[in-house]
Amino acid sequence: MRVALLFILLTISCTRAPAVIAIDILLDPDPALRAEALSANARLRANYPDGYALGDVNAPHITVIQRFVRASDLDAITAAMDSVVLLTRPMSLALTATGYYAGTEGKLALAGIAVAPTPELLAFQAAIIAAVQPYAVADGTAEAFVPRPDGGAISAPTIKNVNIFVPAHTGPDYFPHLTVGLGEPAFAEAMLQEPFTPLRFSPKSVSIYQLGNVGTAQKRLWSSAEGLDGNQQPMPTEISLTQTAPDSFLVVFETTKGDVVVKAHRDWSPLGVDRLYQLTQARYYDGDVIYRVGPTASFQGGFVVQFGVGNSAALNQAWDVTGIPDEKVLHPNGTGTVNFARAGPNSRTVELGINLTPNTTLDTVRYEGVEGFPPIAEVVEGMAVLKSLNRQYGNTVFVHWDSVMTYGRDYLDRVYPGLDRIVSVAVTTTWSGRDQQQ
């Protein structure tokens, strides 16, 4: 019995997941760069058949950082990465693959494709380092890696590289590249002499992998492509635009400066509140840039916060024809009230404005042939957050409005750096009319 129990305990011990894992936070290449990497890998494997094959397991990638972390902290790390991706927009990076390079791995050459570092890429790396630092573990061992299929040992240089990556291979010492495989040194050297046409690309996504031997990306643990990454917004056809909202509900807007909570009132503007509910339920505003913190355009003396632009010309054109019918103003535009931006008749669609001042002139102002801007909700928590949002650009975004409507958030990030944004939106509480009276 004791022998059997000992065998069971040893089996559990041997199969238990490691407490510490070696991770690679990386950029997934676009299809053109991935194809170049796979082609180079096939040539290297023809030269050295015992080398590893790139593909779904050994994923082609550009390492941003490598770290040892506790496996129990992985959920916290992926949550932090969700925020980093929304704030830094890495899929908008304009990068260039410049040519082949070769290093050494024992008696073999480890070949790859070099990528030119840019200030934006280095800023992205710095943001990741800061996000992961609270979970980093020093002095990781071979047990943290995905085991080799042949049962061999994880190489000492592989382990050392993860232990020293931050800070040894970061900042000015960062060498972004895409490793393509192992080969004989003479063959790899011949590859280096071949002409290489620089490839301009933007990353397809950001992922976290558990590392294998020689820095291979072996086991995918998370990817920005699996969820809403800030580039994906629903089309009108993907939302039920006939859905009726509750009589009242709370919406939490998590911004880069803190949370703002608004309470919607359907009796103020039934159609407007229905549209707000439809959009927030569909997570339309997740990742949205707060592009305007400035004076009102329809009259002098007011001040507003505005957001809600789509991320592509096709998206904006699709929503532009979904305007809801105009409604009378039934509640004054006081401080903290929320309304839909509009142009002409029946043009309220997706863009929201929040009054930072008492803007009661909006109740009766005639703008673009329509009278008034009906409030749909009010801020019940977070006015200080709204007043702290970046207002350095004021209304200047409207000078380039055609570009904003064509390129969306990516254009705003490039031309107006430092703007705050909506990280996520959630409806938290709903009431019927009877519930509110009790």
C-alpha cells in the first residue's frame, strides 16, 4: 500500500504544472512577413533536418520581452496586457524587416530576420515591462519551459536569456527580430549574402506564449486576437437596433484616468436611451479615444467631452445612416448630463457628449436645422475624472475630421498623441419604473 501511494504521489508531482513559467510577450507578424519566415525555415530544415519547424507550435514571432512569472499570476498579467494593448495600439506600429542575421547556438547557426527598432516600438516595450514587473520572478529554471519533444535538456543559454532579458535586451539594447531556425553556419552565412527587399509591416496581434528551447514560442497562453482588441467595433447589422432599454440603468465607463458612472433615464429620451443601451451592451465604446475636451460649437460658453468615432471609413459610413429620429428636450442640459452629438435632422448615431458645465443653452439652440440636444443620462460619479482628461487639443480634431472618419482611432493616436480613452464599458444595474419609485 505504501509503495502504491508513493507511486501515486510521485506521478502527481511529475505531472503537476510548474509554479513558475517562462513567457514570451511577442508581436505576431503579418501574413507577408510570416510567409517569408516560413520559407526561410523550410530552407534551413532542408540544410539541417534536425532543426525545428515553424508553424502553429513554434510560432513565428517578434519577441518584445521574456520573463519568468508565477503561473498563478497569468490572469492578472493578461488583464494588464489587455489594458496595454488598448492604450498603446501596437497593431498600428509601422515596422520594417530589414534583412537576415545569424547568431550561434552551440555548433549551429541560429538565423533570423532583423526588424528596425522605432521609438514607438520601444515605448510599447517599456509599457509591457512596467505592466509585468509586479509579477516577475528571478532565477527561473528549466522546469519553467515547455519540455523538449525528444526529452533533451533546455539549453543553458535559453534559461539565461530569460533571466537577463530585462534589462539586458531592452531599451537601447533591444534587438527586435524574428528567428527562423537552425542551420549549418556556412549555409546561414550564404543566406545573409542574398538580396533582401525590406518588408514594411504592422503586427497582426500581440500574444503571450510559454517558451520552449532556444526561445521558441511553444504554447500560446493569450492573444489580443482572441478578444476585443480596440480595433474591432460592431457594425449596425451586428446589433439589435430595435432592442428597448430598461427604464433606467447604470453604465460604468472605465477611462485611462478613472471610472465615470452615468445613469440613463429613458423618460428623458426614449429613442436616445435605447441606442445608448444597444451600443454599451455591444461594447461599442471599448478602447474609444476621447478626442474632444473643449468648448461647445453650437454656442459660446459651454464645455464638453466627446467620444464615439468609429475606427474605419466603412464603419463610420455604416453607422452614419442609422440616425434615430429627433426628440424634444425633456430635461435640461445641466453639468454632467449626457447627450448624443448630431449634425442635421435625425442624425444622432454613436457619438456621445458629456457637459462639463451647465449648458442649458443646448436645450433650445437651433443647430443645423434642429432645435435642442436631448439629454439621455447624467453622471452620478466621476466628474473629477472627466475634468482631468487631456484637453490640450481642444476642438482642433475637427480640422482633420475627414481623416478621423476615414482612419479612426489609429489616426487620432498618431496625430494627437496622449489623448485619453475609454478602456471598457459595462452596464451594471438596471431598474424598471416601479423599482425606481420604491
